[in-house]
Amino acid sequence: VGDRYVLEAMAARGWLLGGEGSGHLLALDKHTTGDGIVSALQVLQATQRAKASLAEMLVDVTLLPQTLLNVRLPSLANWQGNVRLAAETRLVEAELAGQGRLLIRASGTEPVLRVMVESRDAVHGLALAERLATAAMT
């Protein structure tokens, strides 16, 4: 996404904490860039305040396999108006039924549509992402 776009979205919503998939974290009450050292210090501070290890704090976090496809399109101008993609998105969301998530967005740095699916089953997640990518290309 890029720190700039995350920062803009956070400012528009009045949020103090945000981040992106690459691991950049922004805490606007501390800094305005994705500074890894500051982020690490904040995590350490949180473990100290909670008097718990990081492993203990993350015990209820469930990570799902993630598939990310970059779909090159002739133009990103009207990808949100793609009726077939919208229909396929609804089908995939229903199929995930709360057991995963999907995100489709235009890249801010190159002419591609990013299709991300998280699912309990990696093979199933890849199949769902490929269906969405195919729909995006039509």
C-alpha cells in the first residue's frame, strides 16, 4: 500500500494506529512513518504493561494462509464497475462464510489489481483468488 496511503486513510478516519501487509506500522501518537525500531519498542512496551510475553498476548490470534495475486489489467480506471467481478466477489464471500476474508484493491504503485484471499485451506484460498482474478480480467 505504501505508508503515504495508509497515513492518508488514517488521517481521514481520525485513527492513531494503522499498518500494511508488509509489516509497516504507524502509530500517529508516536511517529508518522513505518519505523521498525519504534514499532518494536512499542511492542516491547505493550508486553511490559500487560506483564505477559508476546506469545501469551497472541494466544488467541489465528493466522490463515494467504494468497495474493497481482492481476495486470489494461486499465484500472473502472475496475470497481466490473459487474462480473462484483458478482464473483459476492459468491466468494458467501463461500468463505466468515472463515476467511478477501480484499481487492488497485495498486497505488503499479497498474495491477491486487486480489488477496485468506482461507483456512490454502488450496481452496488459491482457487477462490484465481476465480476472482479471472472475473477481473473479463
